Amino acid sequence: MPSATVVAEGGAAVAGLRPPFFHGGDPVPARTPRLLINCSILATGVEVAALTEHGTDVTVIATLAEFWADPAKHLSRPPDGPTLTTASIEQVPPVLPDARVICVGLNYLKHAAEGSYRELPPYPTLFARWTQSLTVDGAEVPVPANEEGLDWEGEVVAWVGAPLVDVSPEEALAAVIGYSVFNDLTARRAQKLTSQWILGKNGDRSGPLGPMVPASEVGDLRQGLRVQTRVNGETVQDARTDEMVYTVGDTLSLISHTLSVRSGDLLATGTPAGVGYARKPPRLLQPGDTVEVEVERLGVLRNTVVGNGRRLAG
């Protein structure tokens, strides 16, 4: 199946699907043709589209709203909309403006330990991102003012494809329509000003998000997909998703008993050990650094860090 991305042309947007490629350029083996879903901005508005195998073209699937009204239907059939070159569009994440981006903190034991959390609570620590903080592969990410740099947090995002209200973990997991690579780039100074993490987790363009790969192509994260983060080619995080403390199904089920989860909402599943602030001495991303997050079956997400002046320039 294809994955989704969003692209723009003439002020409108489209989402695209393409096969994921890993570090070194080797395509991920697939049982069937795969979809990578992103959005593109077109004259007709933001649309979801499928990327071709080589990533040179996208074929429109549906408008963003139409896609999330029934994502399973749209992913079950070949895209039949117009085909455009990726050079002619702007890609954006296939995220609804009112989607909730719910994030799990401290979901790997070794990461909790490196941050001096000696005991994990019985329930996951949850915080929120706003959709405006999200961006795509290849985007430049600015270091905010008053920060010494940005910290990396490579992880996986799960996309919800159906409403969830008071559901079981099994029902919640069955509603996950796809997964993406994610980098929860963090402004540590802002994060630690108070006990609430939201400020440090919502810097401009600080949430790079890879194309969505359908869940049918990814399988269960409990099987253990490898997650790696590299800074300027050096591996700084290396773990597997079966090390998660709180599973996707359990976490979405918990959330659904308090607030109604909607189609198009996202769950960022948390980062493993190896973040920069816990190193001795601490290490943060500086302007000019390139950070990559690679997840087995999902591909590579690559972004460059820039100075605050680029943030002010938009």
C-alpha cells in the first residue's frame, strides 16, 4: 500500500505515498507494493497523495478531509487522481488542522533511567503537541532563542483511523491505520522551566514527521522494530519498539476512556535512551547539524538544524 505525504502547488495541498527507503538507499522489502502517505498543497487545497517508487511523482488520493473520513477505504484501492511531479509541489504532513497529537513520555526504561526517573508510574506520562509544530522530511528546524541547541528524540507515531470511545486495548490497536517516523525535537531549557513540558515540545517546525506507512505493511510494534537516530552520521540512539513500557493499544485505550479519540489523531510513542541532555557532557544539535531517524519498515527521516534567524524569516 502507499504511504501519505502532503504537497503544495499554487497555494493548495496534496498528500503523497511512496515506498520508504532506509540509510544507504536500500528499499525495505515488502510483500506488496507499499504506500507512503503525505499531503501536498495544490490550487484546489490540501490533498493526500501516493508517492511513486522513486519519489519523483505523486498521485492524488483524496482531499485531506475526505481521506480521514474513511482512511481504510482510500488505502484499500489504488490512487486514481491526477499525477504531479514532486518538484512542483510542497509536501506537508497529512494532518487535519484540529487533530490531537498526543505524546508519551518515558516509554523506554533505559530512557527513564538516563533522566533520573527511578520508578515509572503505572500509567503513561502524556503531553500534547500542536499540529502547527509539525513538519516533514527535509525541512529545516530552527533553534529557538535562549536555547543552547535542540535535543533529538527519535520515535514512532501511530495514526488513528477510526473513532475510539471507551475501547479495549485490542479495539484501539485495530483502529491504527498507519505509522510514521517522528523526531520529537525538544527545547530542553523551555521544557524544564516548569513541570509541564508543552512549551519545550512545541518549537516552530520542531516535529518532523515522515510519510505514513499503512499498518498492514508495518505489523505490530510489539514485534520489535529497530529505531535508530544519527547525528552527522554518528548513531546516538539504537533500540527496538518491543522495549516500550506502554503499548500503543493500552495507551489509546486509556486515553479513550477520558476523551474521544478521532480519526486523524496521532500518538507519538516515546523515545528510547541516548538523548543529548543525558550525555556527559550534554550534547545538543547546533545549526548545521543533520539529524536522521530511521525505523525499520518505515524509512529514514532527515532534517537539518538552522539558527533562530531562519525561524524569524519563516
